[in-house]
Amino acid sequence: DIQMTQSPSSLPASLGDRVTITCRASQDIGNYLRWFQQKPGKSPRLMIYGATNLAAGVPSRFSGSRSGSDYSLTISSLESEDMADYYCLQSKESPLTFGSGTKLEIK
Amino acid sequence: QVNLQESGPGLVKPSQPLSVTCSVTGYSITTSYYYWNWIRKFPGNKLEWMGYISYDGSIYYNPSLKSRISITRDTSKNQFFLQLNTVTTEDTAVYYCARTPFDYWGQGVMVTVSS
């Protein structure tokens, strides 16, 4: 199985901060990488697909990037509504695998 | 508007089967080329992809579950189903259904395995 190593597990940040979450793939996944946001009691929300493409309705302060086997989700200026858990998902090959998650919280 | 909704028992006894239904409205589960997935989230927040049934009825299971899982569908009702056999307390989770490309998800159903 492809392992997705996500970091950090917890990210304290202040409103207005620029924050970055990273997933490293254990083997080549091309751009078959998605990012999800999940708030308590809600289902995951697709934020980024194809590693760099913004999903419909997602604010432009979110962006995705790739450098080799490292994939990043960046929020350019943190807003209170962004406090949530974030997960990456690789869909290059089955079984699909998620990162372990990052809890974004107010410092 | 695409809508997915899970329904399930809430509480299952150990060694019994767990069954969850995903009812889809606003989109046919036989429309090319979509896949209909089951995902679960454990109490420690880990997410696990369990498997899918595709628009043409093909199925893929996560090998970690392969001996216990079954995914089926009823196209007349636009529903698909998860059955997980011989459950243990480690199968306690929130169970979600979702459409690939993972743009639509159900709200999730909590299933607790306990005697």
C-alpha cells in the first residue's frame, strides 16, 4: 500500500497566519492527491484535487502544490472558519490511503 | 442536487454483521464513470477507505478487509450497501459513503460495536 505521511499532526496558528500542511507519498502518485477539510460532526469537504486544483466553492486563500513526492496545502491568511482537521488522500492506486490528519487550531 | 445519506443500526454486537445503507438522490449510481465508496473514521480520527462499487457494478475492496467486507447495490432504489462481517470493537467508527471524485459525501453514521 502507498503510505501517506502527513505533518504536522497539530498546528497552532494565529488568525492571518500563512500555514502549510504537508503529505509525503511513499511512492509515485503523480498528481492523484486530494485535500479535505473536516469540522467536528461534519463529513469531509473536498478542498483540492489533482494536487493543485481548487474545488468548487473553496476560497482562493487555499492552494495546493507539489514538489517531488511532497504535497502541500497552504492557507495564505488564516481565518477563524479554517480551524478544522485536514487530510490528504492518494488515489493513484487502490487501496486508496489517507494521511493521518492535521488539527489546525488557534494559538 | 446530489445527496447521499447513510442509515445503519447504531449498535452492533461483537461477532455480528454490520450493515449500512447509502441512499443516493439527485444522481444515478449507474451513471458513467462514477464510483461509490465507503470510508470510515475511527475514534482516534484515522480515516480508512474501505472499498467501492462502480457505475457498472465492479467492486474493489481494501485488502485489509477483504475477507469480511461486501459491497452491493440496488439500482432500482439507487442505493448501495456495506456489510462487514464478524465485527469487533475495533470496527467502531463513523461510516461514510461518498462519490468519487469525493465531491459528495453522506453525513456519516456512527456505528458502535459493543456487547
